[in-house]
Amino acid sequence: MSSASAEKPEKPKTNLVLLAVYFAAWYALNVGYNIANKQVLNVFPLYATVAAAQLLAAWIWLLPQWAVGIRSVPKPSPSNMAALQKISLLHGFGYLVTV
């Protein structure tokens, strides 16, 4: 029996501490976002306008990065686009109604 066949395949190493830090950071930032959003909507109760302004701010942030080449422009394949169509529409609707 060779030594190569006796070895078990290596499992990918997952840094659970780093994963926990990322999850905690995401959760804390999400809570902060929701609190800030609620404060804005208490003063300016136009939900769709706030949602559109937030999406516009994201585009203003991303377009220069794509234009300069800091980030590469995503180029999904047709199969990826087909897989993402329904979920992206539902996500967008969910975003609009929960802002």
C-alpha cells in the first residue's frame, strides 16, 4: 500500500474566529443601518424616495471605481443572470418595502 493512498484528503481550513468577527461586524453594522434608517424615515417619511436615494448613492460610489479601474466591472454569464433574475427582483422589492 502506498503512503499517498493511505493519507486522508485535506479538509479546507476555516478560520472560525475570523468568520465570527465578520458575522459580528455585519450584524453590528446592520443594526446601525436600521437605526439610522428609522431616524431618517421618522423625519422624512417617503420610503420609496429614501430607498431610491440610497441606491443612487451606491451608484455614485461604484461608477467612478469601475471607470477608473479600482474595481472590475462584474460580467456575469447568461446562466448566472438567469439564476439571479428572480431573486434580485424579490430582493429589490423586499428592500423597497422594508426601507
